[in-house]
Amino acid sequence: MTAGGAGAGTVRRAVDRACAGARAARRALTLFAPRPSAFGAAADAEAAAVRAVRNARTFRYHYAALQWALLLASLAAAGHRASVLFLMAASKVLIVCVGFLGAFPRLALLRRLVVAAFVALVLADLAAAGAVANLMAALAVGVPVIVLHASFRVRDDLEGPSPENGEEEEEAAVVEKKEDGDVEAGPTRRSTAVTPRSPK
């Protein structure tokens, strides 16, 4: 293979990875905020609390990514370039470790310990760099957005059809097919019964 062909293959693979990443980001954004009708007020405070807990479980990775992006943006704007690079590298290591440990359900406790160690490492780095104020600013912007999203995001479009509804629809389809068969076979039976036999 020539150098030009190898270079073209590398560029093509890079473009494919970029396109796949863009599609994944678009799907995640669509799930996070699909349309205005996906948001609505709860009936009462108890329903709002239940919805917030469920949304926190469903969108925990979205909320973490949002808060992480706000923190990095705050650090970059304040000129803490070393902290930004360190946290980006640490986050990649965390993703690899959590993804690897996720394949082993028995290591759930170890996975939580890794996440806790990562959080402690981030706090230590921010304290050493004197960027605790940037963390507070990122939390001041991100937490209200997360609370509002968790409280008003309706999860009806996230849940598939229930088994009962599926069974009812299947039974309705079977009944409809039977009725169609009776209608089609009805005239044939009536015509057979009415038509007299020819005398021999």
C-alpha cells in the first residue's frame, strides 16, 4: 500500500469517527431536550419529587457532562490552562476505568471507589490551583438548570409501551383478523347454503 493510500485511509477513518461522535452527541441532545412538549409541570409536590428522582437516574450522565463542561469552561476563562489539561486527561482515564469495570457487575463497589477517588482528585487540584471559586461559579450555573430539567422533564416518551397495552393491541388485531375472515367467508357459506343442488 502506498503512502497516499494509507493517508487517505487514516483520514477516512478519522472522518467516520467524527461523524459517529456527532451522531451520538445529537442523539444524546435529543434525549435530553427533544421538544417543548416534553416538559411540563407536575400535578403536586410529591409527583415533582418522584419525577426529579427518576430523571436524575435517567440523565445522570447528561447532568455530569453538563456540569463538567461548565467547570472546564470556567477554568479556561480564568486562565487555569494547566488545570484544564489535567482534568481532561483525568476524565479520559476515568471513562476508560469505569467502562472496563462496568463489564464486571461484581466490581460495582470498586467502580464507585474509583469515581470517589476521581472527585477527590478534582477537588484537590482545584484547591491547589486556587480555582475553588470557579467550581462554585460552575455549580451556581449548572445546579439550577439540572434541578429545573429534572423537575419538568416528562418521561412518557422515554418509556416503551407496557406489556398490558401490547397484549391488548395484539388481541384487538387477532379479533379484527377473525372478523375480517368471517366477513369474507360469510357470503361463500351463504351462497353454498342457498344454491340448490341440481337433480340427478
